[in-house]
Amino acid sequence: MPLLSIQSNHEINASERDAAIGELSSQIASMLGKPESYVMVNIQHNPAMSFGGSRDPLVYIELKSLGMDENRTTEFSATLCGLVNEIFSIPADRVYIEFSSGPRHMWGWNGTTF
């Protein structure tokens, strides 16, 4: 049940956003070795953001997935920063990423938990 949530002060138009969601969903499934049918992607424009005292374009990412391999977060960071740069043209030094992998009983889906 991977969830990729992105907030940025960089606005993109609807067609670019829709294309980005599709690309990110596919890439997250591949990166984590999970079926894409379980991947959820959320992109939010939030103009009230700053990083390092600057309002230059930035991205905050949350990647949550059951059973995420904590030994691979550096690899995941590189992949996500590369995707953000490719899709949004935002450099890696303007990106923060939070990784989390909670217990299965703390994630609900389809009227039950994992």
C-alpha cells in the first residue's frame, strides 16, 4: 500500500499534474516492488511554503509503504529526487523526504487492515 504524497510551492497545470501522477505511480510501484494497483499518489500545490528562508521552488515528499526496506532509503531518495527534478525541474537540494513504514494493523483498506 505505498502512498506517495507531494507538496510543492511550484504550481503545475492540470495536464502536467495528471501526467506526473501516472509517471510517479508507475515508478513507485517499480521502485518498491509492489503492484501498482495498490499505489496512491497525491500532489498538492501549497504556495505557503519556504525552505532555508527562501520561497524558491521546493518539494516536500512523504513516502509510506508497508515493509519498506530501511536499508534502501538512500537509493529511494536518489530516485525520488531524480523524478522530482525531471518532472518539476526542482533540484535535489530543495527537496525533503520523509520515509515511513508502519505496522500492517495500522493501515486500513477495503473495510479491514493489512
